[in-house]
Amino acid sequence: MHSTVTIWHNPRCGKSREALKLIEKEGIAPDVVRYLDNAPGEAELRAVLKMLGIGARDLMRTKEAIYKELGLKDVTDEAALIKAMAEHPKLIERPVVITNGKAVIGRPPEKVVDLVKA
């Protein structure tokens, strides 16, 4: 019995679709969260950042227009960066796969296979 696998998924993203296919190929039916429609809150983002072992900016899509519009390049406060991702989920890098208290950003998508096989 495999524990629940969750993927923060954007169906319009090729890397996200590829990661989802790789998980399904392992015989796993993940909990698919369309994070753009159902954004994670600040507490959930903090928990995932802890699982990833990275800072908030490392989970951000820094090339998104909203990143520049909000002037986030000069923001050093982790809480402010997390709040921005909760309010603007487009800023969150994708896909993120979570299972067994661990998480990985699926870039490249093959990284998710090691996580879900563990």
C-alpha cells in the first residue's frame, strides 16, 4: 500500500503533465491539486518549503510578470514571499510532488519518480 501522493499541477504546463504521467506510470493515482484554482495557504506553503529544504524564493517562478509587478526581486522577508505565493499562486514553481512528509519540484520531471518509488 502506497501512501498518498499529491501533485500541485498546472495542466497547461508540459513539465507538470509529464510528471503526472510518470507518477501514473508507476501505478499511482495521485491526488491532483490544480493549485492555480485551489491555491495553498501560507501554512501549507511553509510546510512544503520545509519538506523541500529550500527558501521561499527557490519555489518562485521569478520570470513571471507578476513577480516583477510586485517588486519581489528586492524582498528579503520570507513571510512576505510566502504571502505573495499564497495570494498569487502563479508564482509557485511547478509541479510540486508531495508524499511521506517529503516533497520535490518536478524539474526535470524524472525527479518525481525517485520520490514516489521511495
